[in-house]
Amino acid sequence: MKQLLFPILLLLSTVLHAQTKVSGLVVDESGAPVSFANVLFKDSSVGTITNDDGRFYLESENTYNTLEISFMGYRTRELPLATKVNYNLKIVMEEASENLKEVVVYSGKQSKKNNPAIDILKKIWAKKRRNGLRMFEQYSYDKYEKVEFDLNTIDSAFMKKKVFKGLEFVFQDLDTSRITGKTYLPIFLNETFSKMYGDNNFNEEREVVIGNKNSGFSNNQAIIAFVKDLYTPYNIYDNYLKFFDKSFTSPLSTTGIEVYNYVLADSAYIDNKWCYNIIYYPRRKSELTFKGDFWVNDTTFAIKKIDLQVTKSANINWVKDIYIEQEFDVVNDSVFLLNRDYLMSNFSLRKKEDTQGVYGKRTTVYKNYNFDRPKPKEFYKVKGNVYNPEVLDKDETFWQTNRLEPLNKDEKGIYQLLDTLETVPKFKTFYNIVSILGSGYVEVPKWNMDIGDIYSWFGYNEAEGVRLRGGARTYFGQNDPWRLEGYLAYGFTDHKVKHGFSAKWLLDKDTRLIVSGGNRRDVEQLGISLTATNDVLGRSIASSSIVTVGSNDRLTNINLSTFNLEFEPVTNLRLLTGVSFRTLSSALPDAFSLDYVDPSSPTGISSVTKDFEFNSTLIYTPGSRIIGYGVERRNINDNYSTLLLSYTKGMSGFFGSGFDYEKFQFSYSQPWQLGGFGRLLSSVEVGKTFGTVPLGLLSVVPGNQTFFSIFNTFPNLNFYEFVTDTYASVHLEHNFNGRIFSRIPLVRKWNLREIVGLRGVWGELSDANKALSSPTNIPLMAPTDKIYWEYSVGVGNIFRIFRIDFNFRGNYLENPEARPFGVTGSFGFSF
């Protein structure tokens, strides 16, 4: 999160002029807007589609004298353009009549039968796996990518705001978007030049980044990570295209005929190839679909050009528009290869036409294709997520040589203005505020330290009462080879000081060999996770919830010391090994006991558990993408699976530890993007403890007495309601992303999202473990006779930030204080 909002505060001014600009409104004879009408410059393939309100904007660097407007069921209009700039036109379309010389007239929903556009679409499906790069065994090419962010819809009132006092010089010149016709001000630019290699026999691809440049952030991996996550790769031939964690149905999808109307609108030569023009638009509102058109070759049925624009009613937050253009080069009679890819997003708090926001624009140019030059399979097996700092240190000569598309005046001005902005005190103040909000830390550069995080300073629980916490960490830069971090906390009820301290040191960048250690002495809600980690700075939300269901008094005093080694022998495979020593005791002994039978104690009972253990863990995250090369790195995607295998050996006799045991644990979590049906999140956990251990070392089925929806917990279970030494659990949660609500007229405009969940756990607890912890004052039960299960239904995206889940308990209703029903929720900003 650090500095993610920082680019929004950067300002500059330049100007870029197009030769022909036109905007307007297309209506029918009654004055109703005509949505999805085709608008283009006559005798060209330069065009656009009107939006849901019938409005359009079109721009070209060439000069055109006539505008052509057409739509199914209406007579085609040709409108002379008196000047190069024609704004706010109102174009009235006349309904087509029988005596017009129309070959075929389409209107409204199109038939799926006897439709020539769908016949062509089926031929695209048949050929798509033999088009483009798939036609060759090996391939390589150069890729140049630039990502730009712009403030948009800038007017005089916006420029006169007090926040810009002293920064007025950035508004000297503004330009107009060629897509929307709105004024904009470029504020950030990122450039990347890469060499791409692929082998279709191995189904492998590798990107070698040669250079990367940010406007004012020559080494800022936070910005790079944000950009990479924002614009993930896509292929228009795929059935579903993923943008902002949502799966949109591609107009070329084999399921497209269920959600789109298709119309064969035109045919023409493009680059000496005869192509058909097909217009498409959605059959229903509020679904994740596009509108636009594409040109397809009549023999290879390869796409020559395609435009996609997200419909205004699509169920996506904070994004008002998404517009995509792709152009393909004709290499020979049968090969069409992607030449240029342009994507523009309009981020805004509201979808109203005059709302100010931020354009995010990505332009990718592909050149210098080579084929059938094999490389060994080992070439594609990169060792670790290696990040080379040299790619951030390329001079202007490198960029002049390797930019596959030159910068325009706007983009050049971004680099020129930053030096001036960084000398303005007010700009520095803006930076500090946004940096604190984005990262949670207050930077103190002269001490090379960050204070925070500010979001964990307050807490409350029944043992500590009101709790205040303050912390700090060393910070010389984002790729620090070592880091120290710690905190102090104080409870106003128990009048005790708590602390946590951690140290990490990266010994070898190639193998990612890291040594770490630390100590934590605090109050914690244990049993919130089956596969808990030995994080000396971690703390669950259940430990500080101000309001809980029932008494949240089963809290534990923990004193934990750890020492660990970690390394990454191959990409996304981490091996961790270490030792830890902990002492555990109840924070509220009258309400919650951790007592166990101890023959060596004078009373025969001990209240403090001491445990020394050796732990070895393997974590594999295939598909994870990570950026950075310091001791702490950043993940830039969330659509990967996680496999964890852990072995723990408890050893008695060390530092007073009295327990010999072995514990094996395995967990597997996987998000599944199920096309137009939404996103499924799944998790499986199994584990077994061999040996006799007290309650504090057993595997507690994670209950949840908070009002927060927490995945991998059981919201209708109380803390410590089920305790096991052998367990297996499954959690499933599916978000339909509004697919059902979008078909209900009364609620479709609210853009709600339906969520269902199912979870279950089975476990055992041996008689020996029950006997050892028999002095405790809580029941010792495991869900052995039958699987404990719950289900839930929820509604998300309420006011775009809230989610509510209604949770139902399936069985074990006879348990003491069993909760058959509960309501949990969460809030957050998501697309």
C-alpha cells in the first residue's frame, strides 16, 4: 500500500492536438437516446459506439469531412463536418421503412438462428487455437509498455480549489481524451521494455525485463507492483477476460451468444485484407459485458481490429469506463499478430457524467517477432523471483533506442515537471499525508525510520480493557537487506506493558536466504487458525474486538521467542526451518483455565505451559508474482493457490519444556475464477498431533465470536468449543458477482452481489489428551461422531463497501451456549 495514492498528487501540463474531433448525442425521432449506435468517420475504420445514454466522442489524427451513424432498424445518417472540431452534436435517427434499400434490418435482441454474424463467430471459435503465436513451436518478440495516469474532467472550479493554491502552474495547458472528449492532466508515467520468449511445446513463457522507468520513482517497486496488478495480461480469444478481479465475458467467447447480440454491419478491405465488421452489444443490463465492434478476416477468421467498452450498467465499483483497442498486423496470408494494445480505465467515485476521476491508460506495442528458435526448457525455469535493480537505471539513450512508440508532448512533460514539483513545500505536504494513509506509517527520513502502523494503535478486550499500542521500524528504502521492527502496548485494566520485536536479514539474494528472530510478550486469542504461524508481531482481530458475541474471556498470555531460516530454491517455493520457545497461561484464570495434570508440580497441576519446538515448513505458491529484491517483497496478484506442509517436533527438557510430540499439518487454498459465474474461494486443512499435549498445544477448531466475516473460521462456533488432536476441515465461499441479482428488475440497479458459503470440520481428541487437560474449566469436545457444518448466505457490495452474511449452524445444537444463527459483516473497497 505504501505510496499507492502518491501518483494522484503529481501534476503537470502539456498539449496534444488531434486533427478531427467530434462529440454528440444520438436520439430517435421521439428524443429517446439510441444506445450502441455505430459512429465512424466515413471511408475509414475509425469509429466508436454510443454509450447507454446515446452519447459518443470520436477523435483522429487524420482529417475527415463526413461522419457516418448507423444502427439496426434505423436509416444510416451521413453528417458533414463543417470544421475540424465539432462538439455537442445532436443527431436524430429515422426509423427504417420497408421501401428503403436495406438488405437486412436488425433491431433489439437478435436471433441466434440464421444470423450471419453468429455464423462468422463460430468460424472464429474453430480457428482461434491456430491463429497468432499458437501457429509456431517457439516465438520471441519485443514488448514496450507504458502506463499513464491522468486527472480528468478538469474545469475552472476544480483548478480554483484551495488545495491547488501555489500549484496553479500545472494547469497552464490541458488536453482532451480521444475516447471520452473530457479534459485531462497527466500525472504519472511508467515505461517498461521487455524481451518475451515462449515455447508452445512446453507451454512455457518468460518475460525478461530490460528497462523500467517511472516518472519520479526510479526505484519505487510499490508503484510498479500496483501497475502490474492493475493491468494483468489478457487474450481476447479467451472466453473470459479478467479486469479488476472480475471476469467479463469476451465478445469472442463460445458462451458469447448467450449474453451478446451480434450484427454483421459492414465489410471492407483493411491492409489489403477483406474483413467483416461485426457489432455486438449486451442482451441484459448489469452483467459483466462489453459493447463495441470487431473486424475479422474472411479466410483465416483472425481478428484484425477490435474495440471493447464496458457497459455503463456493469456491476463494477470505482470504474466508470473501460475501453480497449487491439490492432493486429498481417504478417503473411495466414498469420495475424498483435501489434498494439490500448486499454483505458476511468476511475471515479461515482458514475455520473461530470464526476471527476483518474484515467488509467496502458499502451503496449509488440514488434520484432521471431519464430522457431528453440531454447532449452531450463531457460524458462527462473530461479526465484529475481529482481535486477539495473533495469531501473537506464539512461535516455536506452529509451530513445527501445521505445517502440515515441512519447507525445504530454508524456515528456511528466518527467520535466517532477523536478519542479519536488521543490514545492505544499507538494511535500500532500505527499506526506497520502503516504501515511496509504502505508499506515509516518516516515521520519532523518532517522531512517517509520512510525506505526497507525491503524493498530487502539484495541479492547476483557483482559486488558482499553489497549494502546505504538510501534516503529527501520526504513532506509523499499529494498532494505535488513529490517528491525517492534511495538509497545499497554492495557489499562491489567496495567501491564506488552511488546513485540522482530529482526530480519537477507544473507543471499539469489537463494533468498533470510535469517530472522524475535520475541513477543502479549495477550492473544489463540485458536483463531488451525495452521497458525510463529509471527512475533502478529495479532488476530479477535484479540481486540470491541464487541463480541458472548464473553470473549478465553484469552492467553503468550511469551514467544523464535529463530528461523528461510530460503527459496526455486520460484515460489519457500522452505522455512527454525526453533521457538513459548510459555502460555490464561489471561483470565477465573473464566478460562489452561491447567493440566503435572506430577512434578507440588499440587499435581500446572497452569503454565512451556514448549520448545523445532519446526520445518514448506510453502508453495504456484502462479504468485512478486516484485522487489529486499528482505521484504510485495505480492502483485491474488489469484494463485497456496500449499503448506508443516512438521513440528516438540522436545522436552529444553528451557523447562515438558512435552515430546510430533505434529503434521497440511493446508491447500485456491481461488477459482469460474468465468461468468463468479469467484470461488476454497480451503482444505488436515493435521494430526502424535503424543500427549495440554490444551494450549492442541488444535482448536477456529470459532469466531466477533461480528466480522473471517474466512477459514466458523462464525457460529464459540472459541474453544471444539478441541482436537486430529482434524480435517473444508471451507467453500462463492461470490456470484451479481449474476443472480442482475436478472431481478427491482434490485438490478443496486449492483448487489450474492455470496454463499459452506464449511465443515471433523476431528478427534484422544482419551490421553482429555485426561491431561482434565483440570481445565471448559468442556473438551471434538466433532467426532458427525462432521460439524455451517452454511451462510450473504449480500455484498451494499453501498459499494459493505457486506452482510447470515450464518446458520447445521448441527451440534445441543452444545452448551450453541448459537444456531448469527450475523457477521465486513467492509472494504473492492472493484
